[in-house]
Amino acid sequence: MNMAMMRLRREDPRVVGSFRLHRRLGAGGMGVVYLGSDKKGQRVALKVIRPDLAEDQEFRSRFAREVSAARRIRGGCTARLVAADLDADRPWFATQYVPGPSLHDKVNDEGPLGAAELASIGAALSEGLVAVHEAGVVHRDLKPSNILLSPKGPRIIDFGIAWATGASTLTHVGTAVGSPGFLAPEQVRGAVVTPATDVFSLGATLAYASTADSPFGHGSSEVMLYRVVHEEPQLHGVPDALAPLIRACLAKDPEERPSTLDLSLRLKEIAAREAQGMGDARPPVPRAAEADRPTGRLTDSSYPERTLRHPGGAGPGAGSGTSSPRGGVPSSRGPAPARGGVPSRGGSGSRGGASSSRSGSRPTPAGRNTRPGGSGSRPAPRSGAGRPGPRTTGTGRRPANPRLLRQRLFVFVVVTLLVALGIGIVQGCQGPARGLGGGDGVVRDQQVQRLSHAYVPADD
């Protein structure tokens, strides 16, 4: 049923029962649906049988079944029944108005749904069908236009041809038994309808929502019905996560289709997995960062740093149990063997431990120049090696950073000055340098002579 909102026509009633009608919501094979409201302002969707069908007892019976089905179903999967009058000249009933577009309109306006959204809607619909079937009702006409997407979730509407579980399809001339392309093969054959009939229709509906096309193509009613019975559905474009489950729903044999409860559980799992997959689209970056930590998965850029820092002695890799070169062949081998951060614990002379620096690690450490003096490398105060390692558990030194480098530079300058001062004092005590020649020696001899002449008279 088309649920597009339209103005009332001249022949449309303005008041039905205690409800005032405002707009047309759509028209179907049985009657017209209006947007109305009661005296309290509650909005309803009010369905009225067409005048030419009101006297047909078959249609009255079907209408009565729709009302009965709506009354029996519990839960939020359908629009709640508000009022009904089956004995009126034109029987009618009113249900709670569901705001939101139909699934058909949404797909037609916005295109196919993604896997996560589709699985979420499918899970809610299948859970709703569980409540419908527990009430002993088979909808028999589940399709995109009979599903409204409200802010609180999808709602199933239009139980106009709903039938009690186990009843056969209607065979009265002119009676619609469903919509070609969305009804099950057993409906076409006139066999008994069961809850599995609605599962088939739900599978076709989900296929349409994911491709914006019927899984059985287009054509006349006869062609569509033939394809439903004899041909396999076309699921090209259906997300891989949902294709196997939708194909199972569209099995020709009702016994091979999943139950509505099983379908609900599996669709919930797929929806959660797909939603998580959308949020986990970033994992390659964290994994690369973790690979740069001392976990045993080292790259070529880190191993040469350690061998260059310890070219002659037992470096961080000593005693690790692996036969690796110590001279540093940084680019001629594959990934470095698992050396991790274990060798740095307690290792003598260890200045870096594992290869990476937590303060400067990046997801792609192999892109750095780690050779001594290489361009682009970080400042390295230690024996010309590449960037310093992250930490040492044996010596307690902190990771290299600008502050630490400044402190070491200050210590170096102070120590250099102290050493120079000490050398000067020692040379002054030992007298003038001999055998060296040069202007510096002459100046020092002259200074010593002046000091000697100045000092002797004082003793006199």
C-alpha cells in the first residue's frame, strides 16, 4: 500500500466514528487509509473499506480477520489497535499512527541500505514476526511498502489478507493473495501457509532493501510468480555477511527456511558484528604501533641500532639465544628475529634495551634512517647510534628526550671544564713545560719568571 500523504478528495468522508480525518495516507485493494485524530489530539491511521466492497461478505470477513489479528498481536512490532466498527455501512478500524517512511520509500529515495542497518532492521522485523506468529497469525503480504520505519523501530502494517495459521490461501476470484516477487512459492501453488511463508517474504524484502530491486526481477504477475516457484533468486549486490542467511530464507521448501526466532538471533549477531566492524576500521594503525614496542616483533630499522651502539661488546642482544650478526647489516636480511625487550633486562652496557622508543614510536618505524649521522634521524648522543632505545631496566636511565639531552650536554661541558682546570693546575705545579717549544711554552716561562721575581723579595 502506498503511504504517501495526500489531500482529502471530494468523495472522502470528513468524520468517521469519533475521529476527524485530515489526509489520505494511501489506498489498497480493500480500502483507503486516512490520517485522523480523536478529541484528545491522538493521531490514528484509519482504514475504511471501499463502498463497492462493503456489501461483499467475503471482504467483510477478511476485514474482520485483520481486526482480529491486530487485537491478538502483542508487542511493539505492529501499530496498536485503537478502535474499530465492523458493523458500520463501511466497516473501519483505527490504529496508532506510525510516523516515518515505508521501507520502500526509504530505499527508493536514499538507495540500498548498508549491511549493519539492514541487519538491524531485519532483526527487529523477525522479532516482530515472532510475536505475530505466537498470536496464531500469518501476515502473508509482508513487503517493503508494508513496513514503516518509525523512530522507535520498524513496524509491520496492513494485515488485510492475514490468515490463521494452517489455513489455505484464498482462491476466490479477484482476491489478491500477495504481491508478486514477495510471496512464497506455497502461496502461488495454493498450499498451506505457515510462519515460514512470512520468512520467505522477509527474505525477499531484505534482498530488495540491500539492492533496491526484487530478487526475482521485473515483469508481469505471471512471469514473477513463475520465477518465484521455479527459479533461484538473484542476490547480486547483497552484502556478503547477509547473503547466505537471505538465501536460506528464500528456499523453495518451507522446511529448509530458518525459524523467525533463529532468524532474529542470527540477524542480531550480524548487526552487532557489522557495527563493530565499522568502528574497527582503524585497527591496522594500533597494531603497527604495537609492533614497534618491545614484543619480539622487531623490524630492520631497530636491530642495526643496537648492533651499532654495541659494536664490540655484549650488546642488548647478547645471550638471547639467537645467532645474529653483531657488525650491523641493516638492510640485507628480512625481519629481525624475535628479540623483544627481554635481553635488555639486566644486560651490561645496555643503553636501549629493545629497539623502539615509546616517546617517539610511529606505526611505520622502518621508514626511518637509523644509521649514525643519517638524515632525518633523531638526536643521538650515544656513540653515534641512531635514535636511543626506549628504556633500560638494568641501569635505570630514562628514555632519551630533549630535556635529557640538554642535561647530558650540560654535564659534558662541566666535566670538560673541570678536566681542563685540573690539567692547568697540575701543569702549574710541575713547572714550565719542557721539550715542547712553541710560543705557548715561552709565554708560560715568562709568566713563571715574573711570579718567581715577585715572590723572592717577599721572602727577603
